[in-house]
Amino acid sequence: MQRKPAIHHRGNPRALVRATCTPLASIFGSGFLVIVPILAGAVGTYAVLAMALVCGLAFCVGAVIRFNIRFAEPVLEKDPPESTLTFERSSDLALVLAYVISVALYLHILSAFVLGSLHLDTPFNEDLLTTIVIVFIVIIGITRGLNGLAAMEGLALAVTLLIIVLLIGGFALYDLHTWQSPAGLQFFKANPHSLWEILTIVAGTLIVVQGFETTRYLGDSFDAGTRIRASRLSQLISSGVYLIFIGVALPLVHTLNGNYGDNSLIHLAAAASALLVVPLVIAAAMSQFSAAVADTLAATGNLEEVTHHQLKPRFATVLVGGGAIGLTWTADTLQIVALASRAFAFYYLLQCLVATSVSRSVRQRCFFGSIAAALGFITVFAVPAA
């Protein structure tokens, strides 16, 4: 992907904060809303360990992205080898598909939470509301452009982080009070799964930590060093928050009585405190809408790039929206989660090949190869939670 010369912000703390907000907003876009019921249903009380493994793999993938920022980008800007250019262009196409799936995912989750709070969350109602919101985004994109809507990303991130902190606090207080009660903490048993089923279900959760790669495409605004630090910092922050969040949520999972749905977090929040439900639904709606707008913009921008600007933004927006609507009516939320994980795993796999093509170290190539193998497994075998 061709990029304009970067605006250098090396050593500027404000620039680092701004550069970190974009990947953080993407990582927290949908993950915290669905990860607890998915992992609880798959591995039970080992959910924190499973999340740690997912975050560990994601950090290794992030290392590949950061390697490409430092070493592949300069090669691509000059006269790159044909293999490097082919892998990079292929990854751009894969990223477009992943973004289209993400748009459907974000808005499906938005619909699930909004309708769930109103007790209207039937599959048809979720698909219908998702379609209405996608059509709205497409119309705004065609008539006015989406840059104005994308400006709410910072506000959505702030609200999302605030509700995560409130949920962690509410869950922790519930845990403390329950632990001090005569009955003590109550835990639950996971649904029976074979080792293979557990591996493929957990593999389908990669999407919840996706977003660190966005720094790869912020070269117009930040220098390479700032983007590398922002990518690493966003992963460290999000990993810590996810592990704490899942840890304090587990003692409440028994209140679901084995029913793990896409909006189960509403029931967990209500079990901790009824005051948490409305802020959670508001945060879910804002974060998912903002993330969907951002990914629509990213997908249309990539489509323009890969077609050498032959495809105009309006038509690209229609294509993205049409693809998201088609997916909306053919898959439910948890199926889209797994599909999005597979799509992003394939993109990351291609980025591993980009890194391998510019690397001159045998050790680095072995590392990239092992990560690519794990991503290949996810691409082929990841399945939705039962």
C-alpha cells in the first residue's frame, strides 16, 4: 500500500497517546462484549488461562506487524522484490474481506445488546436492525462521507473504557460480597468439549484481540517508532484489562445457567448491579457503531488502493455495505466472530510472509514460520462457540 511521508512525532507523548487510541479502540471494539460467554462455554474456569494464550499469540503476531513497520515498509516504498509486493497486495485484499466481516460483526453485536435490553432479541429482529444500521452508514457514506461519523472514535473509546472499569468494579464487589457470604463463591462447569473442539473454539476468538495492526496504516500521521510503541502499548494494556475482566466475571457466570449467548454480558451486569445495564448497552451501541464506521472507511480506502483508484469511494462503500448485509442474513453473531477470526488470521499469515520475504535472519524466519503455522490452523479450523 502506498503511503505519504510520515509526520514525525518521535518522543512526543501526545503523539504516542493519539497513536495508541486507534488500535485500542479496535481491540476493545467488540471483544469485551462477547469474550466471557464464549470462553466460559468452551473452557469453563480455565477462561483466564485461555485468554492469556490468545493474548500471547496476538502479541507474537503484533511483533510481526511491528517488524514490518520497521523493515518491510522501507523496502515496499523503494523497489521491492516481487514476492514481497505480491504478499503485501494479497494481504491488502484479505484485509478488505476481514473489514467487511467486522462491519457485520460489530453491528450484529450492537443489535444484540440494544434489542436484548428491550427483550426483543430474536434472530430476525437482530438481522433487521443490523441491516437498517448498515444501510444508514452506506447512505451517509455516499451523500456526506463518513469522516464526520468516524470522529466519534475517541469518544466511543473513552465511554468503552469507562464502562469496562465500572464492570470490573461491579463484578469485583459482587465477588467480594459473595466470597464473604456463607455460601461462598460459586463456579460453574463448562459445556463438555473434546480437546479438538476446545482448540478450534478458542482459535475462533482471535478477533477479540484484533486491532493492533491498525498502526501499520497510520504512516501518514506518525513515524515508525511511534507506531511501533503504540502497537506494543495497546496490546499490553488490552491484555491486562482482558485478563482482569474475565477473572472478576467468572464467579458470575453460573447465573447464566449454561446459556451462553452473544449478549450474555447484559445478564452478568444485571446480576452484579441493575445500575450497570443501561451504561453497558449505551457503551455497546456507541463502540460498535464507531468501530463499524471505522472499518467501513478502512475497507473502502483499501479497495481504492488495490484498484489503483479505479473504484470510486461511493461504489466501494456500497460494496462493503452489501457484503456486510449479505453476511448478516446468513450467519449469527458467534458464527461471524469465528469467521472474522479466520479472515484476520489469514491477513496476519500473509503479513508473516511479508516479514519472511524481507528478513535475513534464520531465527526470525523460524519465528515467522511458527506464527504463520498457528495462524494457518486458525484460518482453516476455527469454529464458532456452541
